[in-house]
Amino acid sequence: MSSSLNLPLVSADGNQVGEVMVRREVFFAPLRPHLLHAAVRWQLARRRAGTHSTKTRGEVSGGGKKPWRQKGTGRARAGSIRSPLWVGGAVVFGPKPRDYSYSLPRTARIEALKSAVSSKVKHGTLLVVEKLALEQPKTRLLAQSLGKLGLDSALIVLPERDEAIERACRNLPWAKVLPAMGLNVYDVLHYKYLVTTPEGLRAIEERLVS
């Protein structure tokens, strides 16, 4: 079995103008839902700020004096107005700042990304465009280019950072631009289409071929 296969190459107008050869192991990998799930959970956990915080009895101000004497008032015993039972009191077992991130083996991350990219190929939502470039960093120009390709939800992957395209994409809520080194499972699955260039394919292969 050949280790490489071909994908359609389209022009800026969406017409097929040729084919581009890609590695089977990267773009035609088996779909592994369990790895996709693990990779997305890992990414979202790393993004959590973990800055939530509540105060314990030792941190709430006030409450140093016993509000009333222990016996003889007919009321329940109380030792502090900052008890968790009182309004304005402390919080029992409340959240504290913490780090939610955890490790996921590199091999699992690579295989998950191969699976995510291959799912785009399988569903026909990976577009390889001859060239992606803008004369000016204008959102209107980028929207027109993507509109010619019939895209309404796109992750654009470039071989390296392109400031003009990145600036033009900032005001498009349905599109995102990433360099190949920043490609990740969450964004691949989040956007309907994955758009790149032949050079972008080579950069993706270099990253994912072990």
C-alpha cells in the first residue's frame, strides 16, 4: 500500500486546478473518538484560570466577639457572626485558586491531531488552496476570499505566521488563523472547514510525522 495519497488542489475561486500529494499516516489516519475527547478535555483544562476563591472562617473580617452569652437568652448558641450559617459569614469547603492542568502523553496528542485532521479529509471539509495572501490586512478582503470558496466556518492554517491575514481575521467571528505549529484538536473540531495551502500541508506533516 502506498504511503502517500492525493488531495484536490483548488484555486482562489474554488475550482480544482490539480492535486497535491500528502502522507497517508497523517491525513488518512483512523478516527479515534476517545483520543479526540481526551485531547479536548486536556486543552480546556489548561485554559481554565483557576482563580476562583472564597473565604474561610480565618479569612472573613469581624466576628471576634461572641454575639450573646451562651445561656439564658432563649436563642441558639452562637460564637461568631461570621459563622457559615450567618449571612456574610464564611464559606465551608468553597473553591480556592488551583491549577486544573494535567499532562497528556505527547504520542496521544499527536495521534488525536492526526485523527482530527483526517476527519476533515473524510468529510470533504479540508480545502487546499493554491495561495492565501492579502494585498492589505482588510477584513473585507479576507471575507470575500473565503466567500468565493463557499466557507462560513473556517480554520485557516498557514505554514508560518502572516500578520496581514491574522489582522484581517480578527473581526470574523466564524474564522480563525493559526500557524501550523499552533494547530490543535479543539480548533480543528470547532470549525467546519480546515483551509490551508500546499506549504501548510508540508508544515503539518513535519509536525505530525514522528
